[in-house]
Amino acid sequence: MARYNLTAPVTFTQNGTTKTRYTRVGTVFENTREDGSKCLSIKLDFPVGATELVAFEPRAREDEGGAEGEDGGR
């Protein structure tokens, strides 16, 4: 399982120079599911209504006529 720091860029000016600081907001875990597909589990350091978001790789579309997102993004 791979792990990544999740950050939010914050740009500011210091002594006339524009700088960017990356503030940690959580952790991303890359997981392999039982069927071999991968998903990302995002754990936030602070509550924003939900403290975890999960991202999946897009599936191959069986029906080209369907609207994207009808299957909940999976």
C-alpha cells in the first residue's frame, strides 16, 4: 500500500518575493481491491462534512449512450 501526503498550496508574498508553502491537509492511501483494481482512500486531517473520500479508476463504459456519473463514478 502506497501512502502520500495530501497538501494544499498556499501562495504568499514575503519581502517582495512570491512563495508557495504546501500545507498538509491529509493522507492518501493507494489500495488494491480484491478484483485487482486500485482505489485511493483520502483521510483528511480536519472534518469537512466527511473525513474520508475514496477515488476509483474509471471503468470501461459498457453503454456509450449513458451519462457519465450514473454509476456513482465506479
